[in-house]
Amino acid sequence: MSKSTPRRGFGKRSGTVTVIEAKVHRSAERDARMAFIITAIVVWLIAMTVASDHMHPILAFMLGAVIGLITGGIVWTIVRIWPVIRLIWWWTPEIGTAVLLTYGWMQLADHTPAPVTLVVLALVVGIPAAVPQIRRRIVAVVWCVVVRHRLRVCFSQFIVANQSGSLPLILWARPTPVGERVWVYLRPGLSQADLVGRLDKIAVTCHASSALIERASEGNAAYLRFDIKRREVLNRQVNSHLPSLVDPDITVMPRQPQTVPTALDLPDVPAESKPTTAAKTAPSANGRKPAASSAAGAESGDDINDWI
């Protein structure tokens, strides 16, 4: 669905604004045609079989054909407008917020005088701006809405999609202490491994410091969870009440300073005594190994020369 803008000054066109890509239109048209044919035939056969038990076969044939055509038309309409439904889903928070604000303002202006309307408007705008907790919560929700659109930009710009051009379905987002968490359902043609190599580009597009991806379901590889990280919470200073629990009148015991060793002094380590070994003797004339020393024989009480 594209809309051409009229000619402007100097005879130049400003271009076209593409809402739904032409490739998506062609894919939806092809899928809708196949869905209509399959649904009409299946419903026609089932309806004709059921109706043939209660009426003439010719009437059952005609009734089954009518029911099949009506059901197939409904399925064709749903599949054909699915890209528009998906586009509305992407903009649901903005559409809902705009409708709510417009309807609320109209009801407020119609049922209250002007001073009361201004006071209510000042309270609605001023309280969130003045209370830090409410203001931070509103900003976090706004970032969740923005991140959903930024992820859609990532999928449409530099992440490979399937041949029909169908983008993943971005389900929901909620704020976290470090950023946002978004759940995404992938379409055929993408996997988690295809997205891991593009985490740096995803972080840049989402205006974040980093991005992480992990599976949101053990039984479904298409259901992923994106963690968009904007800030560090582990290195922040936290106000603790523990110092106030210490008695200020407690007596502090003096402590003698001690020298902390910074290196190992090898001369201070005592040397270990090495065991003495018997002197090596030359081999005997017959090539056998020499016998034990005479000192060992003396200790045992035997003369080794008597055994040679």
C-alpha cells in the first residue's frame, strides 16, 4: 500500500510513502487465493455430506457449495487483510492512547466548565511531571513503545526475512531495571543464530548500549526474548540505612598497624637438606649390575664378598 504525493515546486515529486511493501501484497494475495480454494472445497464436501442425510442430494450439493463459498470468502478476507491487521497491531498502543485522550478530552470539555477543565488538565499533566516515580514509569513505558518500532525497523532494514517479505510478529514489551524486554515470534526463514551476529546493529538502532537474545520457550525455537540494555544498575550508589544502626558512642579499640608483605623474600626461606645418594660404581667384568655397597652389607650383618 503506497501513496504518491502530488508535484511540488520546480516540477519535482517528493517520492512515495510505502506503508506495506509490494512483495507483501503479492504474497498475501497468493496466500488468500489458495486459502479460498482449499477452504471452499473442504467445507463444500463436508457440508454436502452432512446435508445429504436430510435432503435431496442435488439440494445438498447446492447448499454445500453456498456454505463453502461463504466460508472461503471469509477466510480469503482475513488472509488478504492480514498485513493491515499486523500493521494495526504494531500501532495499537498509539491508536489506543490517541482514542482515549481524544474521547476523554471531548467528554471533559462537554460536561465541565472551562475552569474545571483547565484544572483537571493541569493535574493530569502536572502530577506526572512533578512526581519522579510516576515520571520515570511513564518514560519507561514510552521506551517500550519506541523499542517495538525500532525492532521492526531492524527486521525490515538489515535482517534477512523470508521470500514473501513477512516480518516477525513483535508481541509485547515491558520495562526492566536496565532497559526493556520484548517478546518476538519469528516467521519461517529466520532463527536465533541469524540474529546473534547482528546484536550490535540492533543495539544501535534501539539507541541502547547492548542487546541480548534468548529463547522464551524451551519447546518453540521461534519464540524469542530480546533484552535491550540501556543502563548499568550494579555500579550505582545505593543509599543504605546500615550506617545509622551503628551506635555513635561506641568505644573504638585502637589497632596497631601491621606491615603487609608485598613480595616473597627468598633468602628468608630455609633450604631443604638433599638426601645423600650412594656413589655410582663401575659395572663388573661379567656385565652384571654391581652389588650393593659394603655399608649396606655391614648393616645387615652379612659379608657381601661371600656371595660373589
